[in-house]
Amino acid sequence: MLLQTLRTRDFDELVRAVPRWDLRLRQFSRGPFRGQLQFLQLGAIQVFRVAVNQMIHIEGWPPPGSFGCFPVLAANENAVWGGRHLKAGQVRVFDRGQEADHVTAADHYQLVGLMVDGDLFRQEMLGGLDLEERLVGKEVVTTSRADCRALWSHLVGLFDLAQAQPDLLTQPGRLIEQECLRRFAGLLVQPNDDRTACQPSNRARAVRRAEDYMQAHLADPLSVLDLCRELAISERTLHYAFQEVRGLSPMAYFKASRLNAVRQELKAAAAGTTSVREIAQRWGFWHTGEFAADYRRLFGELPSETFNG
């Protein structure tokens, strides 16, 4: 059993603390970051509880071959999951090989989730149903708020149990793992699940194409008209797409992406090999004063503070 608790002001530290995930985090709302993580590795399952105070874009991949579920309640209802807004009473589910694409809501955001290794998941048969087959092509299950609260409370209760009576989690028979899997499986046999509610919308696809183009031109003086020409869509359509899917205008998203890229290079630079100004200019920030002010507004510290550790 591995129980980990972390409080941090560095979102990179937060993501590094989650074993076997391949994730990238970027901050898109303004102010110093504060985050908390509770993580429990119990045999073939992982249980998470994450709290952040800023809007964070989470991208990447879960542990290879694993399956997962994340209940949606009031504490995370305003987030965006795979380009879609889900409602309290729905559960975001992960089939193996699905990419994580999640934008948190700013201020007092919480996320609770369960991941199950593929071998354990495939062993479980509920009423003769193949659970893996039930997840194919599915990204969301619509249940009830009461069921979501029950799943959330059960997962959170495991952290309390791990702190108060850790010996109970190591008892033979893998009873805790089996109970978590039973609750997960129960979501997949409900008659009112929806296979399409979280499928990418036209707006989500447009945003993804724009993001790919932005990523290839982060250091360039890109304009919204450049994006519209590349995607062959109107400025109005692009604006509404970004507001819905990312919570920002296209150009605000582009600037925040560039500032996040600068932050990563500032943190990785070896002492004496470069300067803040050189790094900023490599990412297209030519006015030192404006760059420093923008950087401080987003991350709550000067670029020199990031650079000097």
C-alpha cells in the first residue's frame, strides 16, 4: 500500500507525485498556485483526491491498460471533460488508451477518482456482462447525484481509513479492491448510460485543431486572423469554441500557453547557461517589462524567481 499526501505551490510537483501517469499541467487563471493531493495505491487500484485553486489544463495518459471513473458533483461540475461540460450525477469513465483532457474550474476545485489495472478489471464479471465491452466507445455514464455522492464518499473514506487503520487495507482477500471494482462495475450496468454525451463536439474539434497550430507556432507573432484562415472558420465561431471548451478567448489561451512554455524552460535551465531575457525572447516575448508583468499576473511570481528556484 502506498499512501501519499502532498501540499504544494508548484503544479509540476503535483503531477510528478502521481505514479505511472504521463501528464502535463498548464495554468490558465491568474495568481499563485496552491494544490493538494491524496493518493492511495492499493494493489491493482489507484485512488485520488486532488484540490486546486486555479484553472489548470490537464493533458496526457493514464497508466497503460487501465480503466477509471471520476464522479461529477458540485465541487467539480464547472470543469470541462474532453471538451464537454458534465453535470452533477454523471461519471467520467476511462476505457484503456483514452487520453486525459481536463480543464478544472478555478477556485476551490476538487476531483476524486479511481483507476483500476486492466487485468483486475477484465477478471470481473457482473451478471454475466463483459465490463470491458461495456466501456467501449463510452466516456460518460449518467447516473444520479446520490450515486455519485456515494461513490465519492466511498473513495474519500479510503483515505480516512488508510490514516486511521492502515492495517485494514492490507487484509487478505483484496476486499477493498473488490469493493471499489464492484462500485465501478455497478455504474456500467445502469440502463440510462449515455455513450455520446462526452464525445467531442464540433467546437471541441475546432479547438483541438487550433491548439495543434498554436503549439507549432508558440514563438511566432500569431494572430486570431491567422488561426481563422488556417482553420477556415470565422472569428466569432473560434471565440465561442474556446470559451466553451477552454474557458478563455483564443488569444488569451495562446498567451497563457506561451507563458507556460517559458516557465518550463526557466525551471529547466542550467545556471549560467542562459538568462531570463534570452528565454523570453525565444518564445516571442520581446518587451521585457510587459513580459515580466504578464508572467507575474499569471503565476504570482516574477520570472526571475522561477529561474532562481
